[in-house]
Amino acid sequence: MLKGVLEGIVLAILSDRHTHGYDITAWLRDRGFSGIAGPSTRS
């Protein structure tokens, strides 16, 4: 992915609606962004 593209996509999603990181990650994965890290399981 081109550097800076992901940030632009995330900003576009946030400008459309209020959401959280997990929802953004799920939205991106549903649209083919398979290299996106999942939610952290750290304690």
C-alpha cells in the first residue's frame, strides 16, 4: 500500500461517521485490506 493512503482512508471513514478502531479495521478487511493488523490482545 502506498505510504499515506491508509491514513487518508481512515480519515475519510471518520469524517463520514463516529466509529472505533476495531470497526475501522473490520470495514477495511471487508473491502480487501488484508494486511491490516487486528485488535490488540495485550493486557
